[in-house]
Amino acid sequence: MIELFAETNVKWIGRNRNKVADNLCNHALNNQCNLPFSTEYPSDIHN
């Protein structure tokens, strides 16, 4: 599975360029959202 991540491109953009993600994050922070994200990851990812 790690072979799928051999190459990546990261682009840093300002918060005003991605208003949807910015609003979702602000909503989560303002409402103290802490829903669990229960997904079992393979051990080679998190160990």
C-alpha cells in the first residue's frame, strides 16, 4: 500500500482560497465537535 504514496505534490493556499474547508473547520472548532473517527488503519501506517 505504501507504494501508492511514492510521489506527492503539496500546494499551500490561503484560507480565503478554500472557503468551504475553512468554514467546516471553523464550525468544528466553534462547536467543539469531537466525533470519533473510528477506522482501523494498517499497522505499517501508524506504528
